[in-house]
Amino acid sequence: MTNKERTAMRIRAAGLYRRRSSDTWPVYYNLAHCDFTRPVMRLIEELERRVVQEESLFRAQLLREDIARLKKLQELAGAAADLAAYKRASLRIGWTQGDLRTHELRAPLEPLLEAVYAYETGTRGIEQETRIYDAWLELHRVRMERLLGCLSTPVPKPTDGH
């Protein structure tokens, strides 16, 4: 038996599995911690894939925080009594530092919350996944524009005269 075969046997015995054979680095997950009753949103899978490929530690950390927020949204949707209660709770999960500027994201955040709530309470399918993804892209655009824009060096606006 080769070393590769022994390793594969130990991994299977430990209840671990390799996510994809096409991964550049072997990523193993403990099956005991997997929740097979809840399908994973394609958006979460996409962000998890980006974390593995991301070279910037800053961007990778932002992606991990976003994944945690999306998973929290899924949990809240299952526990909420209705959409209004879900929205109230979902607006306070750390979208901004201490949620002090979350109100600035409310307009693009609400369609995402509605889409995730609908997905988690029964409306699944490619249309719903697309709705979530589109709402996420808009939220991300606004968030980068408003919140991370304050971290960059301001560039003076061009004047019309010269």
C-alpha cells in the first residue's frame, strides 16, 4: 500500500472528505460538523472558493466575515417569526463596525434580506439564487463605495478651467 493510499484510508476513517479534486490545495472537512439538511447557497460557496484563492490577507478576512454574516442570516431566517422580525434582527449582525453606519446600507441590504428569507423559508431554485446574488452585488458595490472609500486617499476632482 502506498503512502497516498494510507493517507486516503486514514482520512476516510476519520470521517473527513476532500471537497474537490480540482482544488489546488487539499481542503478537508470533518463530516461530523456538516449540516446536510440545509443546502448551501451558491453565494456562500463562491465566497468560500474566493477565500482559498485570495492572496490579500485583508480581502480574505473581509470574505470570511461576509461568509459568517451570510450564515448568520440563514440561522436568523430559520428562527424568525416573520419577515419584519427577521429584518430587525438581521440589521444588527455587524454589517459595519458596531452597526453604527448600517443605516447607510439599508437600501441595498433590504433586498438581500428579503431574498435570503425567501430562500430559507421555502422558495428555492435558480431564480432565488440569482436574486440573492444580484442583491449581494449591489450591497457590495454600495458598501465599497461608501464605507471603504473613506480609507483611501482622496483625489481632488478635476476643474473645468485647466
